[in-house]
Amino acid sequence: MSDAREEKDWQGRKQGQGGRKSRSVSSPGEEIGQMHYSTENYTTALEYFSRALGSPDISSYPDRFRILLRMSDCHRKKGHYVEARQYLEKARSLLDDAVVDEDCGKIEYREAYILLAQGNYDDALRIGFSAYRRLKHSDEHGEVADIQLLLANCYHRLGLSSEAEDFFMDALSSYRRIEDRIGIAYVYNNLGLLHKNACRWNRAIASLSKSHELAKTLGLTQHLIRVQLNLGVVYSKLRRFPDALSAFVNAANMAERFGDKSKLTKAILMQGRTYIQCSDYAKAEKCIVRAQAMANDLGYGRESALADEYLGELMMARGLYHEALVNFNNGLRKARKIAPEGDVTAELLARLASAHYHLNNPKKALLLIDEGLEVANNCGEFYEIGFLYRTKGLCHGKIGDLKQAISNLTTSIEMFDKFGNPYGKTQSEQLLSKSYIRVRTEAGLLKAKQILSDSIVGSSKLDDSQGQIVSQVLLACVEQRLGNLDDALLAIYEADRLAEEEQNPKFRRFLGAMRARVEAKMASATTRVIDQFSIFGDIQTGARSREKLVEGLKSTLKIILDKVEADSGFIAIPAPSGGRLEVACTEKMSQKDARLILGSNSVPRSANQNQRGLTIMDSLRDPELRKLSDRLSFDLSTLVFQNLGFEGESLGILCIHQERPSSSSPLEQEALNFVAAYSSLLSLSVYELIRNEKRDRLKPKRQAKGFETIVTENQGMLKLLNLAERVAHSDATVLLQGETGTGKGLIAYAVHLLSERRNRKFIHVNCAAMPEALLESELFGHVRGAFTGAIAEKEGLLRQAHGGTIFLDEIGKTSLAMQGKLLQFLDTGKVRKVGSNDFVPVDVRVICASKTDLMAMCNEGRFLEDFFYRINDFPLTVPPLRDRKEDIPLLVCHYLNKFSSDMGKSVGPFSDEGMERLMSYRWPGNVRELEKVVKRAIILAESGEGLDLHHLPPEVAREGNGGDRQAGQRLTLRDRIEQVEKEAILTALERCNWNRSQAAIELGISYPNLLSKIKRYGFNGC
């Protein structure tokens, strides 16, 4: 006799009860059938039970009753519920009034189990309790344990998890008391399901694994099928889809082999659901439709409802939301009939709400969600709670209630975290970040950034590449909105790396397009900055030329009007002879109208006095403006006057006209701040012009026009400027050499201004800032289709500079191939676009600059010797700042005046000790470094305060070139290392003109590492 037979032999010893005391006979056929039953070989067991029932030896009531019950059990275990009921009725027909409760209880227990299998939980519970009352005080301990297991399953299906767990533990104790290991295996299986519904994944797998091991040991094939099904469900919840499919396929094969239609239906149904999650929709539909037909034919109510649910999920995955709605409604109707507070009802309410959300019925979805939350909480289906709160958040977001959307999505994340669904948590974090993005505030964007960073960490722990990609893409969007284009690009690079590893071409195409947009924004931002700096340069250059200053003022006025969305305006400054104001420039306003406004009493008195401020006047409220409006060529609405002044001197007025309803504010605070900031720049420029005009009237000019912005008294520098002035009148190629920050760009521009080409374009190209392919396209242009991304023909910078000057900065950073192409251009005076065969003549003056020794590079083979001699027509070497110490006080004074005015601070000069340190410092960054040091000192100083040592950076404040030894001794090793690292990075960035990619290569560190260090040390490059 097998171990399994020994475990279940108590079932073979069950005797008739009550008044029937006839002796029980067990035939050999029944014993063999019982052995097959114990090993769950129900088909063979039925054959032997049938023979035993027909045997002449089996004639007494107890024997026939026992065999009929066992034959009913065999049919029930195989899912043949009609046949199972038929044998129970035959057993019931043997009963009479003399039969005691125990035999009635045995029949009722089996009837309840059939009802449970068919999804009729309430009736199963009612009849099961009747059987329990009849048997609980009997000696039929095995039957009692079976009934306890039945009652636990009824409570579980009805969503009463606490009562279910109590009866499961009672059944486990009963089976252990009678040493029934088969019953123990059954209880562990059901406990695994209970833990699964409560999202206690580790406990679920542990319980199911114990049941699985017992079933293997005892040879319980049917039970193995059941456990495989349940393990598959847990694996599916944990998104271990290959493991889940393997479990379901094994369960289906075993169920089909043993003729168990109930478990076969469940296994096929779960295969279909898993195929949906794997996006294999064709296989999913085939499995679910087959399972649904089997469930309907055999009367499996729960499986029929689940089939409708899974078909709805399939329709949702295909985007067929109306069809999904039909399936979900069918399933919900069946689920409510079976168990209105059960787990299937909770699932279908969640799915139905999601379908209504996608069909743009958020209010209907919210009603279903509230009902679903109540059912899920009551029945312990905690897995669905996170999904319900997620859909609730999405619905509130759709109706515009972002506060509630954020609250519910946050709760969804908490529920997923609490009940062990990290994948659901990641998806809710992504949706929550989108809601914070919709808030459209910096605080919201920063919150979204934090959430996405957590999401990326969580996805990486789960090895969820797709989740990481989505979070990185959202993070890139957030960084773009925050203006962190470098960080956005890093997020896109990381997402692209993951997509490449996953071999996902669809994602990679999308990321490629996104990267192109970000790079275009970076280029556009750089162009805007360059344009604004160009305007600043025009204004500053115009400080010595009224004509040039007026050009700069006009460009600045256009920027201001665009920024504040105004309609027109003008700027008035003192006349050359001094005294009265005159209109210097207008934008979208005639000179006549501007003069009328300027000469009227509408101009605030403060504009003509030594005061600075902003005045807003409305024509509907001001009688003077109403009178003026009749004389103007346009309808006057609102005028904004910004005074220009510096050091107590009135320098003019900026006037902005804006068509705006009187009920709305004419300018936002941000716009007012913008106007105030630009007015400071304008005031300083006009102040310098007036001062220079006064000085020029008293003494003749000392320098040639073009060198106004170069501050120097150094003889070597003056000699160099004299040479530059002479060569400016020729077309000779000039090569400027010198350390970074010495002013090579200013000299190049001065040469252009002094040449006959001054009225044509001056184009500055930083050769180190662009890769070779891009540099060639930028300089020579390209035809459409010349390379990937060349969607339109482009005019090269050389052709754009026709008739003017092009300044090739950092020429030493170009490749040998590029040097050869530039040499050909210099020799022939012709350019050929990339992808074209035609050469076009170009007349352009070339000025080159390099901070490296080009002759040494020629000797090392890194620079073409022919090209070197071709650009070396007229070499000029700009001396470093340490070789012209006498210029340091002049430059300090110049920058003090400039930045004090820009920042609206009145800051005193440097102390003697501070100036001494400035004079003794070596200035590796030259004039550019000095400019930043002075600017930093002004930022640190309070208004009215003088500047001293503590306003200087540590490296400058150290005594002499060797540094303060005592201060150095106080630094820790970590501080010294950070100081050296900081100086090395800053030097490299300045040497590379703040080209981060080039600086990273030069420093020998990765690009992301350099970006993190730039953030850490607070560098703000140009």
C-alpha cells in the first residue's frame, strides 16, 4: 500500500452510523479503487468503485452508501458536477428515518463543495455549516477537517479574509491531529491563495511551495495541477511572465491528461490573461474564447465572469474601449450574482472604471471607483486598491482637478508600496510626475523631478528597462522646462542606452527625435545669448560713438518690447550739446509721435530730474494723456516711463506704449524687473557716452576708433594695438596668439572695425565648440540631403560673411582634414558646400586665434605646416595680464564701475592690501579671470561697503604667488584636493570657452561626471 493510501485510509474506514449496525465489508475492488482515489487517479478509481458496487458482497447500507459517496467525490474532483450530484442523490435515497445526522452531514458537505466549485458561495456556506453542525462532535475527524477547509474557501471567495484565515488554521490543526498530510497540502495551497489576495507575495510562494512539495511526495497529481495554477497567478502578479506561462501550460497539460475540465478551464483562462500581459494578443484571444466556451458549457460561474474580464482587458490593450465596456459589464453582472462583495467583483469594477476613463466618462468612472474601493477593502482584494486610486487620480486630472489628481495618485503609490507591487508603484510615479508638470510652476517641476528620480531607482532595482526608459524620457521633459538642457540631454542618452540594450527601435527613433529637439533648443539658446551679448557689445562699443550707441539702443528697445509684449516705444537721451533730451530711436512708432510724447506734460517730472523710477500712466485716468491722444497717429492706452540715470545724473527716458484693457495690469512683475535690469545697462552706456563726449571736447582722441573697449597703459599692448591698426587697412590674414582670456576676440573685432569692411558682417566662430562634421557644415554650408538630418539647404558662415570678416577662434583645435579644406579656401577664395560639386567665390577677411603654440604643433605633426604659414601673414601675440601689471588697477576700476552700475550697488574701491594681492596674483585666466573676481567681490559686498581681502577668492587672497602658508596648513587633505580639482576644472572650462564636452576630454573624465562637478562647485559658465 502506498504512502498516499496510508494517509487516506481513514476514508476507507468510515462506517455507517445510527440504527444501522450491520457489519461493513470492504471488497478487493473497493480497496484498489480507494488506492487510485488517494493518488488522485479518479478515472481508474471510478471503474473499480463501479465494479465493487455491483459485487454481491456489497449489499449492506454502509457499504453501498460509502461507495456511492466516493464515486460522487471522483466525479466532483474531475469537474463533472452533474454526475457528482446524481451519485449523491442515489446515496440520499438509501437514507431513512433511522439514519443519524452524520450521514446527512456527509452528503451536505459534498453538495456544498459542488456549489462552491460552481461559484454559488452563499448556498455553499449555508449548506456547509449545516454539515459542520452535524459532524463536528462525531468521530469523523477527516470529514470535519474537510468541511472546515470548505467553509474557509467559501469565506475567502466572499471576501471575508479574516474568517477564511481562521477556518484555514482550524482545518490545518485538524489535519495535523489525524496526521493527514494530503489535507495539510490542501490547506497550504489555500493559504497561499489567501496570502496572494492580500499581496503577501513571499508568504504566498512559501505556502504554495510547501503544498507543492507535499503533493509531489504523495503523488497527488490533481493537487499538483491546482498548485501550479496558483503559483502561476502569483508569478503573474510579480510580472514573472515566463514562469507564469510555464506553470499554466503544465497545469493545462496535466488537467487535460487526467480529464479535469474545471482545472483545464482555469489553466487555459490564465494562459490567455498572461499572453495579454506579454502583448501576444492573438494567442490571448484564442485561449480566453476557448476557456469561456468551456466555462459556459460546464456551468463554471466564476470562470465565466473571469473570461469576460480578460476579454475586456484584451480589448483595452487593443484600444477597443467600447468593446471592452461590453465585456466588463457582462462579467460584472455574473460576478455580482455569484459574490457581490467578492474579489472578481472588485477587479471588474476597477476595469470598468478604467474603460470609462478612456472613453472620456470620468464622472461615471469615479462612481465605479468608489464602489470598487468599498468592495476591495471589504473582501481583502488589496491588489486592486492601488489601481483604483490610480484611475481615480487620472479621472480628477481629466476634469481639471489637479489637487485631487495628485492626492489620489500619491495614495496609489502608497498602496502599491504597502502591498508589494513595485511595478504599479513605478507607473503611478510616472503619472504623478505628469500631474506635477501640469501645475506649471517651478516647485511642481522640482517635485516631478524628485519623483522621477525615485522611479528610476525603483525601476533599476526591478531590472525594468522599459520603466526606466519612460521615467528618463519624462525626466528629460522636466529638465527642459527647468532650463537644464544639459541634464535633459543626459536623461535622453541614458534612455537611448537602455533602448539599445533592449533592441527597441521604436523607442530609439522617438529618442533620436527628442534629442534633436533638445540640441536644437541648446543651439537656439546659444544663438539668443550670442545675439544679446552682441547687442551688449554694440551698446558698450557705442559708448564712444553716438551713432553706434543708437544702433545698440534700437536693438535693445526691440528686445524689451518683445519681452513685455508691448506695441511700440522710444528711447530719449541727452543731445550731443548736453541739456535737453532728444529721441534717439523708436520702434513701431514714428519720430513725430515720439517727440510729441516727449515734449508733453505727460512725461513724469521725475524723468527730467535726478531720480530713477518707473511710472505707469493710463489714458482713461490721466487728462493730459487724453489731450495728447488726439494729436497722435494711434490710439493711446497705457504709457510706461522708465527713467535712465547714473550717479545722480539724469540720462534720458525709456517709453513703452501698450494696448491693454484698463481692467488688466499693464505689466507683470517679471516684465517690470526685466525693464529695470535693461534700463541699468542703458543708463551706464549713455553715461559713458556723455562722459566720453565731454572728455573728447576737452582733448583729442588718443586711440584709433575700434579700440575703445580695450583698457591699457602697457607699452607692449599699445605697440600691439598700433600694429593691429596698421594691418586692419589691408586684407592680410591675421594670426592672434596668446593665453586664454587675454582679449584676442576684442582685438579681432577692433581690426574689423578699423578696416574698410566695418559696415559688413563680423562673424565669430569657436572651432573648439563644434565637432568636425558640424564645423564643416557651419563654415561651408550644405545642400539638402547631404547627410542625415540635412532637411534643407544651408548657407555657410563663410558665404554669410561675404564682404566682411570671419574670426576663427581656437584654430588649433581643428582636425588636419579641416585645416586642409580651409587652406584650399584661403588659396582659391572659393567655397564648396557639403554634398555639392560647385565652387562659389567668396570675398572675406580671415582672422585666426589660438592659445596653443601652432609651430610646436606643426613639429609634432598635429597642425599642417602649409596651413600655418598661410594664416601667419601677420602674427600678433597678446601679452598675458601678469606681464602688464600696470593695467590691473585700470581694469579693476573699469569693472568696478561697470558691475556696480549693473547691480545697482554703490561699492567702494579695494583696500590697499586687497589691491596689493590683486597685483601680486599670477592671473592664469588673465583679464577674463580678473573680470570674474571683481564681479564676485561686488556680489559679496554690501552696498556702501569697501572691498577687502575677504571679498576675494581664496586662491587670489593668498599672499604672493606661493600662498599663505598658515592658511594652507589649516586646510585638510580633502579641502586641498577639492581646491586643486576646482581650479583644474575652471581652467579647463575657460580654456575650452566653456565647451563642456571638450573640457571633459581634456580633463580625462566623463561628460556626466564633469556636469556633476560643475553643479557641485557652482560654476556658471557663459
